Amino acid sequence: MSVVTVEKLESLVPSDSKFKVRSTSIKKFKKEELLETFRTMVLSRRLDDKMLNLLKQGKGFFHIGSSGHEAVQLAAARNLISGKDWSLPYYRDMAYTLGMGLTSRQLLSAHLSRITDTSRGKQMPSHFNSREKKIVSVSSAIGAHLLPGLGVAQGSSMKGTDEAVYISCGDGATSEGSFFELLNWVGRSKAPAIIVVQDNGYAISVPVKDQTSNGSISKTAVGFENLEIFEVDGTDFFNSYAAFEKAVKRARSGDGPSLVHSHTIRLLPHSSSDDQKKYRDAGELEKEHLYDPIERLAQRLISSGIAKEEELNDIRKEIKDQVDEDTRWVLEQDQPKPEDALTYVFSDKDPDLEYEKSKPAGNPIVMVDAINHALHEEMERDEKVIVFGEDVAEMKGGVFTATKGLTEKFGRQRCYNSPLAEASILGTACGLAIQGFRPVVEIQFGDYIWPGMQQLRNQISTLRYRSHNQYECPMVIRVPIGGYIHGGLCHSQNIESIFAHMPGYKIAMPSNAADAKGLLKTAIMLDDPVMFLEHKGLYRQGFSRAPEPDADYYLPFGKANVVREGSDLTIVAYGAMVQKAVNAAKKYASKENVDIEVIDLRTIVPLDSETIINSVKKTNRVIVLYEDLEFIGFGAEIASQIADKAFEYLDAPVMRVAAKYTPIPFAAQMENFILPSDEDVEKAVDRLIHY
Ligand SMILES: Cc1ncc(C[n+]2csc(CCOP(=O)(O)OP(=O)(O)O)c2C)c(N)n1
Ligand SMILES: [Mg+2]
């Protein structure tokens, strides 16, 4: 390959950059350190080549390479401490993760989906994952790890450690909203984060100039509080090293975060599914090869008299043999069993709790106070429990007062306001959970959970599964939901069906104060993320008041409550609908001597199907009553299970009473018309008993 001598190469950093860094002198390094760095770069490159070969042979399915990014990645790894510092890398970080101690056998195991893969074949290759090395399992979703990275960094400083947190992404990823949410919060909290943008000029085919304001993320990032910016030539190990030296020092001494904007090259197409000749011309590709970071380092080593060409060639040969040998070894390893696909959607351990130790017998309280008391008690019990969200702190204590008094009692470290950004709330909670905290976050209204969807879907719910149980995300997401409060389209939504559809969440939806307290206390003890859905209309409702349970009262998830036994008809309900079921039961008991059984599910996931089916077998008639849209609502699942498992016992069709297929309108008469009413339930009961 034709390589221009290093000295003559123009830096990839624009000449007018205000964030340039003077390169670390080669003299600062021991020969062994430099050869080790060279060796790891060559290993990473060789793995790219090998994986592409395996793919051609039909043994692998996908590859996304690091070729061209090796110098900046190794410069970062050489400044961080494996097993101490945290890493939230992205898929192009192979050289980095090798530098932090992952082995070529592990990476090849991921490429070939063997049981020796740290995610046991659940993830695509290059979705790095290691608890031991504190490398947090990569999600494919661009930018989804940035806010969890912030949470991990906040956790490091909250614990009083001097850990640094590496958070990396490509240039395209900087257009994601989460990148700017990260910049907004990271400096305010002075989190020890090192944000590394590996700017290879392209996001698949889209060039930076079409992607980024100013054509430069470092120019754009100016103005964020406490953020130090470095702009480096990422193909030059010594220039990149200098930035990380400074950034790591800042992180360890509590001075705050850094942004390392590193100009790199992408020597391969975006992935094995891409052909870059379609959008890059031959001249451009040829020029990039001049900057090959491995050749640049080799030249420096030779020209400064540190190593001879033969020595470097010996290393290349050794690495080739090692990769061949490791490939043979990995090909001999077993593939995961089909049933392994079912493992670790949830934790396989239950918390050590004695459920329903006492009957609720304290002073009657309303539901929002029961929730508030549960938070007070659990924060007292475990100092790892922290609460944050919008307006939750200080004197306000949340727009519904569920968090009142928490900052006063436990301090600003444990109950604080977040920026008005749901992805930030959820993403940092994920990072804090990774750090061992037990975040209980509030999303102000269910209707505003959607900005956090990326976190919810691609980060939080799948963390345990995709890391094959190396990471977990125990957190509680408290969400006020539901209608009947004249809240219009965006203060009334029901959201349980959406999240029940995402493997990984446990979901509670209490109908009264005592259950809310018992379920919330359990939710905080669970090792999985919990959606805790609180009906706003029940917060201060008379019929939801209940005697307060004791501080040691925990209710199990997955166990429905038979609120009222009956023999003629079953109504399955949850949340605010339980009262409507009870109203109907009372009315028909006196009116027509019809004996209605009412089941309150308490939790949606896990679902107590057994109690439902047993009840239907007894009563032979069933109404599934839920507030959300009838069409593809959660009740549709229940109705279907009944049809599957109790068909022979039914004397009438399975009926659903639920909302009409519209958003929720504001005007009272329209809202009442589309949401389920007592009359709707009565009509259904009439139809079933006379069927
Ligand atoms: C949220 C999201 N949108 C789209 C994609 C598909 N996708 C995968 S990689 C990629 C380009 C990323 O480019 P960049 O951030 O510059 O990183 P690079 O691959 O160049 O290192 C895209 C669009 C994705 N994985 N996630
Ligand atoms: Mg890119």
C-alpha cells in the first residue's frame, strides 16, 4: 500500500478548529506499550478480515467493522482502566473493546453465534457485552445508549468513585435528540463522562455536511455548561491519546465531562450489507487509505527507531495465526439451543418477601397518599432508592403530590427534578439501575411517555435479555394514566397494552389505595423494570380509599384479587374499571338476583390467567371490562385466552366492554360517550344473562 510519510499528512482536524490538542510525545511511552497497542490494532483489523471471510463462506451472517477507527479507540482504551471504568460503546468499537480486555474468541463467538458469545447468540455481532469489564450491552438503536451512559456517569459520582465513563457514537448519531439531551444534562451534573464522537464522515451513505449543523459537531456543542471539547485526528494514535489523557483526568477529578470529536476514516463499507462504491468515488477511498491508522503507527514506530519493520511483521504474522487458531476453536463450540431464546426475559429470582403479612387496618387514606407513603417507607428502608422526574422535588412534590416531602426528608441527592425530557428521565434511570441504584421515576402523564419510547423499547426492556443476564434494569416507572377527568386527548391515555406487548416489563395497575401501596412496595423490590400505572381519577376518589396497610405489607405480582365471589357471571377488570364491575354486581344482586364474580387483576404482567379461567369455568359467562380502546386493547388478550382455554365451559360469547375507537375528547358528553360507562356494563350483563 502506498503510504505518504506521516509527517507529510495533513491533520484531519480542520485548520481553523478551536479545540485542537497537542499530540502526546512518542517518547512518553515504553516500547512494550506501543507494541501492545500496535498488536491490538492489528488484531482488530485481522478480525474484520476474518469475519468478512467467514461471511463469504456462509458461516457468519453480518459484519460491521472497525477498520480505520483503531487509533482513536486504542487511545481511549489505553487511558481507561478495564474493570474499573465503565464503557457504553457502539457497534464500531471492536478495537476499543479488545483494548479493554474482550478476547478475539469472544468476538468471534458473537460473529458465529456460539454459546461462548457473552450474549449467547441473542445479539447481532459487535453488540459488545461484558459485566466483568463493565462494558454495557450495546443496543442496535443509534443513540439509545447515550442517556444510560449519562446515568452510569451520574451513578459513579453519586457513589463518590473516581470512575470514568466512556460513551461513544458515530457522527450520524449526533443528530439524534438523545445526543442533545445528553449534552444538556451531562455538564449540569458534572458527570464524569467522556463522550467520543467517531466522525468517519458518513452515516451509512449520508455525509456529515448533510447531517450536522455547522458541518461539525464540536462547533455545534459549544455553549453546553462544563463541557470541555477536544477535536482530534482519530487516525493518529498520539493526537487522540492527548485528548483522552485530559478527558480522563477531568473525569477522575470531578471537573466534568468532555467531548472528544475524533475525525476518523471508514475503510470498509458501512456493514456487510452495504456497498460504498455506490456513494463514494474511487479517489476519495484511495485518499482515505493514506490515513490508515495502523500504517501511521507502524511508520512512527519505525521512523522513531522504536521498532524495526521485521518486528512489526512478526507481530502481524503472530496475530494472523492467533485469529486462525481462535476461529478453529470457536467453530468447535456449540450453538445455543432453541430454548435458550426463552431465557432471561425476566429475572429468574423472586425477591425474598413475605406477602400480605397483615391485613390493611390503618387509617383510611386516598390512593395518592398511599403511593406517597410507600415511597417514604421504601426510601427509608433502602438508600439506593432514588426518585426523580419533572416537578417531583422540593415543595411541589409532583403535579399530583405523590412525591411530596421526599426531598425534604431524603435530600436533593435522592429526590430531584430532571430536565423536562422523558428520554433523559428513563435513560438515566437505566444507567443508575446498572450502577445498583433503585430509581423510581415519575412520568408526569402517560400521554407524555412517548418521547422516551426509544429508551423503553430498545434499551430498558431488553437489557437483561440481550446481555444474557449480565445486566439488569430494576426500576419503577410511575405513570399517571386514564380518563374520566376531562383531560382531553393528551391527559387521558391508557398505555398498558403497548407495554404489555414489550417483553421485559412487569405492569401493575391498582384499583385502590391499599393495593397501590402494597404493589408499589413490591415493585421497588423486583429486579425487573416495572410500569406502575396509576389512574389519576382514583388518586383522591372516595371509593378508592382504603385502610392503610403497614410498612411491611407487600402484594405479589401475578395474583389477582377476587373482589367479590359469584356464581352466574364473571367480570374481569383492573384499574378504574373495578369499581364499575362492583357497581354492576351490587345492582344485579338486588335487581335480578344475579350473582356476579368480580376479579381485579392488580397486575397485567404477569397475568393471573388461572384465576380468570377457573372463574369462567364456574360462572360460564364473562365480561372483560377495560378502559382502553376495545380494539387491540389488553382485554382482547384476556378474551382470547378465555376462548382458548375455557371454550367448552362458556354458555355465552366472551364480551368486552371498553372504549370506542377514538382519541379521548375533552367535552364531558363526548368523553363519557366514548369511555365505558356503568350503563355499558349493565347492557353487557343484560345481554349475557339473557343469552
Ligand atoms: C435509531 C436508529 N435509526 C437508524 C438505524 C439504522 N442505522 C444503523 S447504523 C446507521 C448509521 C450510523 O452512522 P454513524 O452514527 O455516523 O456511525 P458509523 O456507522 O458511521 O460509525 C443507521 C442509520 C439505527 N440502527 N437506529
Ligand atoms: Mg459515521
